[in-house]
Amino acid sequence: MSGISARRRGLLLAALAPPIVDVAGYVKQTAPARPDGGAALPDRAPSSDKIHALLAEHVDIGRDSVGYVAMVRDADGPRLVAYGRAGGGNSRKLDGDTVFEIGSITKVFTALLLMDMVVRGEVALADPVAKYLPPQGRPQAFDGKPISLLDLVTYTSGLPRMPSNFHPRDKANPYADYTVQQLYTFLHDYTPRYYPGSHYEYANLGFGLLGHVLSLRAGRSYEDLVVTRICDPLGLNDTRITLTPAMLGRLAEGHNASLRPVPNWDILALAGAGALRSTANDMLRFLDACRGRRKSSLGPAITRMLDVRRQTSVTGVYAAAGWFVTTMHNDELVVKAGGTGGYATFIGYSTRTGIEAVLLANAENGEITKTLGIHLLNADFPLPKLRRPEPIDPKELRIYVGRYALTPRSVLTVTARADHLIVQATGGGNFAAFPESRTRFFFRLLDAQITFEFAPNGTVTGLVLYQPGSNRWATRLP
């Protein structure tokens, strides 16, 4: 769940919480599909040698992860490419059975649970979420319109991305102490700002709430529902929240953006937003089911997941049930990315070529893994820029420390760590920025860079924040 940033515009300035889910997993559309259908699309992903070279670059040169496992299926069948290491005391080679936290990909499972319960007649998409909650946990309606289950699953509930009473005691395991009672308190007290169904906002809170409501309706734990209704029918024996002894022995160690080991996350009250762990083999089986290659009783529910699509904050990108859908390069991609404090993940497929792709990293680098994964589905989508971090004397990093005003109410606070900077926006989360040169720093969790500007005497006077579609100057405050 490394919730860091679901949105590519203005991300740094938003009030961000830990990432599980923050990698929303959509692609910015810059060109429409050709109306005449255009030339036939290739039905093959990049070659195994090409994938291996890409992963090696991002591990050895860009230092974006400790290891990667990629799995693709195209006209030549499935193939696995792994590079790097699991880390920690696990000397086992990375392979299709290596276990990773998959973060926000959990949202797709939560969405499928909902659709399965709709098919079974247990709930209806139009049901108000309040119908399944106790009085003390029912959200307020907006202008008489309650939040429906459909609003939750399409990221348009009108609820914020994270609850305002989310204040983790342990930032290394931020979701572990957030309780159902805190969730109920927030929902009961929160005054909605948008008409349900009208406003897109990435939804850690919304999917956590949806998973909780489905659990209440079924009278079973969220994990039990996922295992019995999705994993068992599809043969996903290594997709769980609670690690079995066998899974624990194959777990890749998580690492932060500086490639330092970090603990695994425990996501309890908001499990439906990002609590699952899985493997590349299981994720490919899941994609096979989504594409109709693996037949099961879930077929009708899977089909319904793409029926309703609502516009996101990016033109041409739509939120379906858990998934994000975009068209470009004469293609239609159905994708989802995820992340936690130590992992970055991606799954997706092309509805037009049938190519499927899974990409799992044991480091927190959301934007890079997502962009690489999309490239595996369609090589016309550009690769992430390979950035080479340059070591800088920790003493020199101190010259950048300070507060930089983007606007009177929006300030970037910069602090120094051993080999990088930490940038925090007003009311937002912390992002690690790594030196590419003495003046330019880049982020691994979002598509953004910072360039510092100097006075003739060598003091830092300000910075420029580069994000897609905007370059913003910030003056250093006294």
C-alpha cells in the first residue's frame, strides 16, 4: 500500500498517506486511438532478453529495486524473467513463486468480491453503504444522496483518499494500529463535499470501507472471503494476507526507496485497500481468469468489473471496478498498480492483443514499476527514464535544507538524510529525493523532479518543482 500517489498531477502537494495504494496504476493519455482502427497491434511482449536487460538496468544502474520478477503472456505463451535478489536471509533465487506484498492490487480483489456478491444476489450495486453499517459508523449523505457500493468500487464515493484521524504510531507499519472504531468515528463525523458518483478521488479509505462492509454482510473475515470466493476457485494458493509457513520461506524482503530493508505492513481495518501478498505465478493465473483463459464460477462477476467506467482526473482514463482503463497507441489497457513501504507491483492486460503482464519489485518505487509494467503490455508506451543517482557528500546535502514557498499556503520542507533529501508538502507525506547531479534531484515514487537554484555566493535561493504539465518555482524562506 504504499499509497503514494495515485495521481500524477499535483501529487506532491496533496495530503498523502502511506502508499499502499497510492500507486493508482493509470496511464496518462496523450493521444487518442485512431478512429479507423489503425494498423494491427503486435501480439507479442518484449523478448525475454529485452526484459532482462531492462530489469538489470533498473537494479544495477538506476538502483530502483533490489530485485524484480516479471511474468508475461503473449502469443508465444507465458514466460518468466527475474533479476536481482530477494534480500535478507533468503538466499533463494527470485522466481514465479517468490512472495511480495501487492498493495493496491488488493483493490481489484475487493472489487471482484463485490461483483461476486452481486451475482449471488447478496448485495446490489445501488445499495447504500449505510445499509450494512451500524448506526455509529454510517457516513453522512450529501444533499440527501447516500454513498452506494457502486460509488465505492469506482473511486467516486466523495470520501477523501484517507481518513483525517489516521495518525500511525509506527510509521514503519502505518496501518497496524488503525481500528474499526476509528473508521466508524471518521465516517460518522465527516461532512461530504461531493455528490456521490460525481467526483473521482483515489480511494484507500473507500476500498478499505468496501472490504469491511462485504465482510460484515457475509459474516466472515475479509481474508476468508478472498480465499474461499476467489483464491480457491482460481487456484491461487499463494495469495493471502496471513503468510503461511511456506509463503514466509519464499518472501522477498521489502526495501524503501533508498534500498534499506523495511518491515512488512499489517493492514487490518482497511484490509480491502491493500493487505494481500502474492506471487507472479498467482497473479498470472488471476489475469488468465480475467481474460477468460481460466474458467471458473467467477466468470459472470469478472465480466461485470468493466461494465461501469467513470472519468478520472486524467482525460481519457477511466475507473472501472477496481481497475483503471486507458486507450492510447490504438490499444486498450486494463491495469492496476500497487505498493507498500517496501514493494511496488503491477498487473494488467490488453483487451485488444490479449497480452498480460505482471511486474513485482521488492523496493518502494511505484512510478517506475508501473511505467515498466505498462511498457511490457505495449512497447509503444515509453519506458521510465533511467536515472543514475550520484553520490553527494552528506555534509553538502545540508545546504538544501530549508522551507520553500510554492504559494503562501503551500510550502515544501526539505530535510537531509545520509544520501538523499526528504521533501514534505504542507499537510502531505514525505518523499525521498535522490541526487542526479549537484542541482537536480528525482523521486522514485512519482513522476517529479526538483532543481535547486543558487545565488553567486553559493547559497540556495529556491527550487523548481517539475511535474507532468507544470513547472513551479518555490522561493526559499528565511
